[in-house]
Amino acid sequence: MTTNISKSLNNVLVNAREYPIEALIEHFRSLLQRWFYERRNKADRTFTYLTKHANKCLCDRRKIVQPMDINKYYVIDGFVGEVVDLVARTCSCLVWQADEFPCPHAIASIWKRNLDLTHFTSYYYTNNAFKATYDAVIYHITNRSQWQISEGSEVEVVLLPEFKCGAVRPRNQRILSSGEREKQSVKCSRWKQVGHNRRTCSNPTSADMN
């Protein structure tokens, strides 16, 4: 599970988080409207089968190939060898199966056959898929007087929470996951050594040495 998306949104909304909820939602809607518009234009200016990022990734992956038969290849990657099957679209490194995007071993094998790399990638890496992702139009919120309210909902009252927040400053930063936190090394106050503390120190004390 990656936190890249949440980190990016957290940075974008760092100031808007202090807005009232209605203004915050409108701010985020406006961002989505602009992002979708910009990405649709970017896709319209791309005339390759794959996206520019996908094309760059294909060009960055190259290895040494030893043919086994017309569709299977043994690819040397440093001190390790991987087996590639172009028909099954598999590699023993399992990256091709996981990403549905040719791994370096598969790319080397495909080039060995002088085949088109783009035919061995998933549809989701194509420019058409990129266009479809941002094909929706983000509309403005209409005037409050034009809202369609379901019957009975206008008389409902939203009550305040039953509990009260403590007298502390609310958090402005999100809580980091365990994988993002920097591990703090423990240091012994007696011997100034890293890896243990004074209570678990097994080194002899000055009394033991005397």
C-alpha cells in the first residue's frame, strides 16, 4: 500500500484544511476540475499508442538475451538469469505478471525478436486509457436555490457530537505510517554505544572492572 497519493493531497490541501467544510469541498472540486482539464489536453497532444511515461519506462529496461526457442528466452541480469515466455506474457521474476508491463527481461526478449513493445503492455498504459480516465467533466456546484432536496430531509436537524474535544491544539499534519517514520536508534547513556540502552547494557560497569 503506497502513501504517495495521500502525501500529495495532503501537501496540496495544507492551507485549505483550515477552511469550513463547504469551502473545503468547493476548493477540492475546483482542483479536480482543473486537473481533469489539464490531463485531457495532455492526452490530446500525445500521438503515441502508450503514454509518454510508459514509453520512457520501456526504453530504460535493457538486458542480455539467450534464445531458448522462438518464444522463450533466458535473460542474464547481473548474476541472475530469468526465463521469459512471450506467448504467456510471463517472466520468472514475476514483475511482468504483477505490473502487466514488460519487465527488463521481457523487453530484451521482445527486442530480440524485433517485435513492437507496445503490443505486450496492458491497455491501461495506453493513451486511450489515459484519456478515458479524465474524460469526465467536473461541473460547478449550482446555486443553493436550485438544489433538489429529497422530501423530508429539509426538516432534519444535524446534532452536534455528544463528546467534546480536549483543550489541545488540533493536528495539522497527518499521522505517518510505520513505514514512513524514521527509526530512532537507541543509545546507551553509560558507554555511548548505539543499539541498546543503559538498562539492557551488558558491558561491564566500573565496579565490575575494579
